[in-house]
Amino acid sequence: MSRVLVSQAFLALLFLLGICGAATAGTVSVEIAVRDKKSGKPMPCRIHLKDSAGKPQRAGDLPFWFDHFVSPGTAQLQLTPGKYTIEIERGPEFMRIAEAFEVKDKDMKRTYEMGRLIDLAAEGWWSGDLHVHRPVEAMELLMQAEDLHVAPVITWWNTKNLWDKKKLPADPLVRFDGNRFYHTMAGEDEREGGALLYFHQKKPLAIASKSREYPSPMKFVEEARLMDDEVWIDIEKPFWWDVALWLSTGKMRSIGLANNHMCRDRMSETEAWGKPRFVERLPPPTGNGYWTQEIYYHVLNAGLRLPPSAGSASGVLPNPVGYNRVYVHLGNQMDHANWWKGLRTGRSFVTNGPLLRVKANGQYPGHVFAADKGQAMKLDLKADLTTQDPIRFVEIIKNGQVERRVPFADVMKSGALGAIEFKESGWFLVRAIADNKKTFRFASPHHARQSGPAQGGARPSPARGKVLARPSCPSECGVGGTS
């Protein structure tokens, strides 16, 4: 009897081995190598590889999310013979690569060269993504693959505290590659009134067991401020119901203009549980993006000088890390503390596509222009625009209204946007609109002009310029921008 059982077990093992062997025999080894076009060195990057049915492919243990994986420059995959599409990206400063290829019945290697469109760090601009939900242990490769320099990692929020029963790090700030930084103690309080993001904390807030309504988010705002007066609190989106209350405290440091409703190949077409827009006036797919912009413009019109921020929510929503990003101008030395100081003064722009850098009278965003009462002020605008999206024109917005449109060809020829004049306090924007039918993209640097001293937190700013760039919006839409 035992011999029979042994024989049956042996046959079963052979059967399983046969299945495994058949599965292995049904795939081939494919190597994807991406090299820097200039140096020939391996290029960290993000890869979207899909089969003929549109199913995303994984590459072993390399970090994967939703429809893509990141690679240090070389990735090994086991693929079934058939047709595939591949898209390779490394943030907005590098040329996108896209093609189709066929895997046949033998191993193969595909090599790609990736070149730069622009080196913004060489111009003094350094990028960050303020809403990241990815594993801490993967952050170095994730940031290298997107050429990103600042990323606070959300490790505690309402449903989970990743530090529970763990020893807190002595220093939650990690620096690598000389000029890249991620912070492992960022948090999020997302409940019925909306979401607030917390940065620069040394330990989590105890919010994991709180209800959707009680206690008020303001309780935790106060707790965070008592822990460290330098805590940075970001309003995650402008259309949350509690935004007016949060603004009134003067304790908010930034507001998410390029937020996670804006995704790489789609839009979240509603406001979730936030204040809904009139869909008839602002239809999908870009309506939510315009609504976000319009509410932010009301903040500016109220005289509140609150810089825009950017966050992708990679790890929760479909975005890769760094899709929505904010650039801060520091010059040629990247310093983490100074990066946040630059963001606070508004020496920044947010984007998820085109890279629009604008100066007013030779000044970078964040500069405060002042004039005596009754004296007119004329500001000459110059732009540098780098984009992979088709753009029809660049718009100058003054106090929420279109002042004029400059044809894209004219902008690319000279960079001149003309002048804008103020006879009283106000603000202005510059936006570039590109043709993108799937999502809402934009970039937004700003300038300021005011007659009184700025206050802390959300600072009064009766007059200030904001520069916005964006593609993928129809020209008849009012304020707002995509890129």
C-alpha cells in the first residue's frame, strides 16, 4: 500500500514539474536596457509595458504600481510571445520614448537611449512631490527614476500608522545622491471636511482611531504646532469643504493646486466628497482641474498669499511618483531647508507637464513688487517654455480674467509676453494650454506686489502676480490651466 502511495506522489510531482516546465517554456527572457543618450550610462526610469490586451507587465522585484515599474537602467522580464507596447519616461525634463515591438520564441534584448529636453537643476530649479504613499525602502530608486529631489513619504494617516510598535528614526530625513531628500515622517489627516498633509514632524499624530467628523481637524493642527512650530501643513486640495476654516487660522503653509485628481492618463471627474462644481459649466474631463484653479483664484483675490503645492498620491491613485511636482528656485546648490523656505516665499512653480519659467521685470516668482498708492506699475514678462505637448497659445490672466493671448510660435521665437500694467493692487497669471483630451495639466509660478508687510502662514497679498502654465484645456474655459 505504501508503495502505491509513493508511486502516486511521485507521479503527481512529475505532473507538477511538467506544468512548471511548460509555463517556463512558454515564456522568453526579455531584457530592457535604458541608457543616457549623452554618457551611455544606465538611466533610472519608469517603464509602462503592456501586452496586446493592455495588461501591464511586471519586472521581477522592481517597484511596481498600477501600470508601471521603475528600473535602475536594466530590467529583466519573462514575457509570453506576442505584441507589446512600451512607454519610457523620467519626469518632464526627459524625452518620452514610445513604441511597439513583438516578442518571438527566443530571448531578446531591447536597448533605448533617453535624452534630456532641459536640465532645470542647471537653471537652479529643484523638483519635489509632496504626496507620496510608496514604501520607504523603494524611495531612492523611485526618486532616481523620476529625477525628483524632494519627497516627504506619508507613513501615518487615519487608517494606519506604519510606525506603530516600531522605534522611530533618530533623523527621519534621508539624503542620497548628494542632492535628493526624502522624509519618512509625513502624515495625512483625511476625513469628512477634507485632507491636510503634515510635514517636518518628528513623530506621528494619534489620528488612526478618530471618526470622520470628531474631533475636528483643528485639534490635530494645534497638536502639531505644539510639537513643532515649524511644522508645515498643506491643504491637499482647494475644493474641500473645510478650506475656508483652515485658511482663517493663518496656519496653513501651502495648498495643492496640482493635486491627485490630475492623473497621467485620466482625471478624477468629480470632487469626491468636496464642494461639487457645476458640471454644465465645467464639464469633464478637465472641469475638476478648472474648478481647482478657480477656487485658488478666490484665495488670491481674498489677499491670501499662499503658495501652490503639488502632489501625486502615488501608491493610492494611479500616478507615478513625481507626476505632479513643484519646482523651487535655489540656484546651483540644493539644500533641503532652503528648498522649503523657497516654496514658502513662492519662488516656485507647479506642473504636471510643460515647464514654464516666467520672469517679471527680470525677477523670479515670489518677488514682491511695490508701488506708491496711485502710481501705475508696468511689468515686462519673459518666458522660457519647454513642452512635449502641442500648445496653441499662452494666456496672461489678470485678477482672474484673460488679459490677452500670445500665440505659441511667438513665445517660442522670442520668449516675450509683453507687459502687464497695474494701477491698483492685483495679481496675474500666465498659462500655456496644450491639447490633451484625457487629463488636466498645468504649471504655476507667481510674482507678488503688495503695499504692506507680509504676515506668517497664509499671508495677505493685495497685489501679486502668479504665472500659470498648462495644456489640455479648451480656450473658452475661464480661469485655470493645464499642462
